[in-house]
Amino acid sequence: MALTSNQVREAMFPTVRLAAGYNMMEVDALLDRLVAALETYERGSAAVDLSSSELERADFTQTRLREGYDMRDVDALISDAVQTLRDYEQSPPRPASSPSQSPTTAWGLSVKDLIRRLEDLQATHGDGTERTPVRAQTPDGNTYAVAAVISSPDGPVIALSP
């Protein structure tokens, strides 16, 4: 089961007193780090402060005769979280897109802003004379006119014409 940062943030564990449990402060501190790592992956970055192997090796102080989290429930969430982190570690980062957010370009502009700026550059002057078309140079050194900028879930796609 792939976990999200919200699922971990909202996780609640039953507490035990007579049976062995996990130290609640230690579990909460690790879960805070897990939430931060998942949020980082969900934003599309791979620079996280918690790895799946570190999470798998987590060792909590056991409590007895004082309140602690039920060990089985904590272990089940940690097991799911280890697999989720492994999945993120083995796949390239990819920003989550939502309909309310416009993908951004490498320059920090939304695709809509980039399109608007390109249209402004290609618009006619007030006197009716046309401006020089916007041109882009490809890595192989060829130069093309920008024909269109199209929004896609992966970011802007710039269509070029010779």
C-alpha cells in the first residue's frame, strides 16, 4: 500500500499500558521525519532526510506499565512506509500535478505566463508592424521559430517550426 504524507500525518495508534508498547515520543518524532520525506517526494524532489533502509532499521524503546503505542499497529505502518519510500527511491522524481496548479517552467513561470509572454513578443506593434518571431536554439545548434507552447502534465511543450 503506497502511503501519502496525509495518511501518515493522520495515523492514530491504539495505546497500551500492560502489554509492551513503543515509546510514543520516539514514534512521533520518526513519523514527523517520514511525513517530511513523503511531502518532499510528493512535490517531485528526491532530496529527502529519511531513506527506506533507515526507516526499516528504526528501533523504538519499549514501554511497559506506562502508556505506549501498540507495537503491531506501528510496525504495520512502518512496513507500508518502507515500501512506499523504496518505490520513490527506485523511480525518478515526478512532480504531482493537480488541476488547480499550472505546471511551471525551469524559469519558475507558469505555462500560462510563458505562453502570454511569448504571445506578447510575437504580437504586432501599435503601428501594425510585426515583431520578429521568437526563436529557440536546440542543443544541436539549430535555430527554429517558436510555433506554440502547449501545457502538458509534465510541463510545457514548445512546438518549433523551421
